[in-house]
Amino acid sequence: LNKVSRNTYFERIQDFAALHYAEDISVNDIAEHIGMSQSWLTKRFKQECGTNIVGYLLDVRIERAKALLAQTDMLIMEIACATGFENPGYFISVFRRAVGMTPKAYREMMQENA
């Protein structure tokens, strides 16, 4: 594939993730959406982006959760569901690993800085 085609594929992945991050989507769903095999997509995405697709999707979800924590009064459980995490405990664990603090601590920090 030429560089333009590759970029188009990755833009389509980003668009799909931005639209469907709150849903239970898999790498296979993304591969089907852009019309590529899962193995090709997984390998190329890692080469081009330096992360795997699951990690990228988690990053999208965490960034959206950070925005919701800072801008709304939604319960943490509601934010977990709104960002594609069915299990609030898992959400808190992933959030803490990614951000370095719990969602509650992040919200408190953002409120103090507002």
C-alpha cells in the first residue's frame, strides 16, 4: 500500500473508534469496518502507531472519561458505562494505570484547578 492508502486506513480506524468507543467493539469489528484482515491490521497498526489497537481504543476511552469527569457531575459508574467499560472496577483500574490516579482523584484535581 502506498502512504496515502495507509493513512486513509488509520484515519478510518480513528474515526470508527471515535464514533464507537462506548460500544463493545473488537479488533475484528474494526478490521471488518475498513475491509482488512485482523492480522494485517494488527501488525500494521502496531508498526505505524507504536501501540496496539486495543491500547489505542483504551486511550480514546480514557480521554473521553477525563473530559466527562472534568465537565460533568456524572457518577463514576455512569462514566464507566458511557465510555465502554461494563465493569466500573475495571474502569477505575485502567484509569489509574493510565492517568496515575483514580477517577475520583482526577475529578477533584480538575475541580480545584477550575
